[in-house]
Amino acid sequence: MSPAKDSVVALPRTRKQRKRFKRKVKIKAKRRAQKLEKLKERENVTPLVKKYWLQRYDLFSMYDVGVKLDEEGWFSVTPEEIAARQAERCAGAGVVIDAFAGVGGNAIQFAKVCHRVVAVDVDPNKVQLAFHNAKIYGVEDCIDFIVGDFFQLAPFLKGDVVFLSPPWGGPSYKAKENFTLDLLKPKDGHSLFQVAQAITPNIIMYLPRNLDMLQASELSWLSSPPLDVEIEENFVRGNSKGITLYFGDTALHGSVRLTGCIVDKDCNIGE
Ligand code: MGP
Ligand code: SAH
């Protein structure tokens, strides 16, 4: 055989062969689409959830092992890469309180690097899902799961770090040009921060990417002397997903009162 012939892929030559080839390609594509539809149906992928389902491996790398989410969980869970990055700041910490644990995206990553995690959620179904997902990651024994309202439980909780990822009001949060702290649910960001601060000054907050930065950084002034604060924008595959505020000891060394500054994903500090 000549070298030229060697590298040539055998394509259908006659009209009949070409027709058959096209039909085969069509059938394969149809089967693939049907399979995908069945999978979505089985996993309860509503139209609202579809966009997040397509990002499922960014949300949980072990998704295929059996991770489960409900509708709110789909659009609220912190993508794994971001949750791991947030958890890094707490490596070696004694107790981390995840005040709004949802389906466990953050709690699982904290449990990998901290001694103990207290995962609170007001919705019993979320707590069940978080427990199930933690089992998949093999960290369920490091987490205390609590069904309850964080605001009511807070006076009784003790921890070294408090992590706050409250509801932002659903996917429509981005309709606002400037997301202000009063839009957080079930209580405004100032009240939430003060409740957390009564537990520890080491607070991490995960908030929308359209956040009013000045207002957010001013949270540090609720304490006297003002807390160290660091603001980080979080990306997945180059797409901005949210903003993380690190207060107290969770802020990077030398980042004292970086009002209005952003530390990007490569740790470059900009104005
Ligand atoms: P998004 O903006 O709804 O999705 O949420 P995406 O894929 O960036 O859509 P796009 O079309 O705007 O590009 C981005 C991320 O924000 C989610 O993956 C969650 O981590 C987080 N997030 C979204 N919501 C609505 C909430 C929320 O209510 N609470 C919390 N804690 N996180 C949320
Ligand atoms: N970080 C989570 C997602 C949190 S979404 C994750 O990665 O999976 C916000 C969660 O706050 C929701 O699950 C909602 O049920 C819960 N929540 C709302 N009000 C609450 C309250 N008062 N106390 C505790 N949890 C609450």
C-alpha cells in the first residue's frame, strides 16, 4: 500500500453508501439525544435546573457516583473548585460552622481539611441530601448535621470559623446591577454578619458576583478595631461565579483592610 492510501479514512464512495452513512449518523445522534433526555428525566432535571445540570461535574466531580440535589440545591451549590479553595483557608481549623449548608457542597470540602464541621440547614430534605453526598465523598463522620434555623441556633454554637452562603433570592439575583446586602435572605447581610461575629471574627461569606463591593468591605467596620478583610472573585473555566469575603484570620496575611481591592484567582491583588 502507498503511504498516501494509508492515511486516507475510508469514506463512503457511492451514492448508496453515502446515503447509508448519513442515515447511520442521524440514528446515532437521535439515540444520543434520547439517552440524554431519559437521563435528565430520571434525575429530575427541570427547565430551571438544565443549565446547572450541564455543569454537574464542576459542581461535584463525583456526580456520577450518585450525588443528589434538589432544585434549590442545583442553583445554589458552590462549585467544587471554589468550595475547595474556600476550605483551604481553614485547613487545620478545629470547628467550621457551615450556617447554610444546602446539599453539602461546602461542608464536604471543609470536612476534607478541618477537624470537624457543623452543617446547619433549615430544610430537612437538604440535610438529608448533604448527608448522602458527604457519604459519597467519605467524609460524613467528620460532619455534625443539624436541621434548624441558623439565627436561632447561633447563640448556642461554638466554632473557629463561620461560613455563610445564604440564599441570594434565586437565579434572578443577577437582574440587579448592584447587589446590596439587604437583598440576602432570610435576613439582610449586616444582621447575618453580626450574628456570625458573636461566634467568631473568622468569617467567610460567599456572595453574588454583582455584589456592591464597597458595602461588602464595610462589614469589617462593624467590629472595633476593624477586621482584616480580603475580597476574592471566584471563577470556573474563566467564568465569574461569585465573590468570597474572608474576614479575620481567614484573610491572607498582609491583606489588612483591602477596601475595594480584588484578589483574583491567581492571587494578584488589584484595585
Ligand atoms: P448563576 O449565576 O445562577 O449560574 O450562579 P451561572 O452558571 O454562573 O449562570 P450565568 O448564565 O449567569 O453565567 C452562579 C453560582 O452562584 C452558582 O453555581 C452558585 O454557586 C451560586 N449561587 C447562585 N444562587 C442563586 C445562589 C444562592 O441563592 N445562594 C448561594 N449561596 N449561592 C448561589
Ligand atoms: N453552600 C451550599 C448552598 C447553600 S444555599 C452548598 O454548597 O450546597 C442556601 C441554603 O440556606 C439553602 O439550602 C436553604 O435551605 C438554607 N437556609 C435558608 N434559610 C436558612 C436559615 N434560616 N437557617 C439555615 N439555613 C437556611
